[in-house]
Amino acid sequence: MSKAKNKRGLTLLGSAAGDIPAEPTPQILETFENVYAKRDYVIRFTSLDFTSLCPVTGQPDFAKITITYIPDRRCIETKSLKFYLSSFRNSRRFNEEVVNRILEDLVNACAPRQLTVLGEFAPRGGISVTVEATHSGNTRKTRKK
């Protein structure tokens, strides 16, 4: 089933419902034109209730995910990001994989000037894990449609 796009080319924003993918898929990420691309400014997203699953035990890993970026020509649409992050809920991945996968998918989606993903995972067995991955914009990838 194909979703209708609004005048900005977005399918999720403004729709009443949507299905969260069972597995992370970068195709759900939508972008819109950055009308202020001439200047550098920072966009920060914070997800306080991120979950994924431990690849060994299947136990849930809870995290605060903070995404900070300087956009270039495209910005990430927030609702699509919520759906994308929610799709990790049943995904078995190490914390390091999660953070780096999010970074790669966002860079491919919007080719930002700079992007950092910080994952602050809740303690398990008395140890908390913090993973930070950064893209500096020197290598630009274009999103495949």
C-alpha cells in the first residue's frame, strides 16, 4: 500500500496512523528542504525511551538517544525519526551497533554537515554503557531512493 505524499513530499506527517516496522529500516526516514541551508545551526533530538534487545540474552536494553546535527540541504522529519527509532524495539543488537547504525542511516538520509549520535544505555549488571559516534561531513553520501 502506497502512502500519499503531502506538498513537501512527506508521507507520515499529518497522517493519523502508521505502522512501525518490525526491524530498523532507513527507508522510513523522511526529509524536507532546509530553507536556512546558508547558515550553520544545530538541531537536537532526544529520545528518553529508546529500547532494543540484547543480541545474546534477548533482554531489553533501555537508553537515552541524543542526535545532534548541523543540517545541509535536508532536515530529518521528526515523526519519521520517531517511527525509525521505535523500530529498534524488537531488534537484537549490541549497543555499539545501535548507535553506529543510527548514525549511518541518518547520514545517508540527509547528508548533514555534521552529526553525532549519543546512546546512554541503562546499567545492566551494574555497568552502564555510553556510545558516541560522529560524522564530520567530509564524506558525503546521497540517499538511494
